[in-house]
Amino acid sequence: MMPASVEGFVDSPKPSAGPVFVGLFRAYIPQSRPVGGALLTSPGAFRIGPVPDGMYHLLAAALPRLADTLGYLLPDSASLSVGAGTAPVIVQRGRANGWFNISLRPMALTDPPLLVSLPFLLADTRQR
């Protein structure tokens, strides 16, 4: 049996000129390295895999186009667009429970601190 992958689509009401990070986390508040992630050049389809059985949460962040890498590691939260899956991702017996859509919007004060995990996503995607 093939290991499970989580697939979906990131949508944005406004055009995004920078990268879009999608992370799959064990908790809704991303306090550590994601289970997996995808780096998109713009909003669109994503695939994260392989993913072990478990329950996860999808979170995404779109950054503006920046001139230097340090700006991606320490972005200004006012310039971020963020989004989350509307339901938990459940992977059982090597299958995910559906296709997941994430709608991006401006970051609010009540959003989970995704900025802590962006360096992990950037490092993981650069290694692949």
C-alpha cells in the first residue's frame, strides 16, 4: 500500500506575489516542526506526503515577494495572508479523509502563531 498523501487547494481573494507555505501539524497551534509541508510559488493545488496515520491540522501562510531570505524567516505579520483547513485531516490505514481547501485572508491577532513554524517549512522544502 502506498503511504497516504494529503491534497488540496489554497485559494486567495487577492493575488499573491510571494511563496505560499502549507503545513500539516499535529495540533492547531503549530508549536513545533510540521509533519509535512508544501511550498507553492502562488496559491493553487498542493500535495503533502507521505503522511503517517493520525489526526492533523492544515495551516497556510502566504508571504509577499521579498528581496532576501532573512525576510522570509522573520516576516512582518501585517504582510502575511493566512488560512486553515476547515476540518481536521484524518489519515487512517494509509488514506486521508478527503480533499482540503484553504482560503487565505489577512492575518488577525487571534490567529495561531504560524510564524514560529515558517523556518521549519522553509528548511524542509529546501532540503527536498
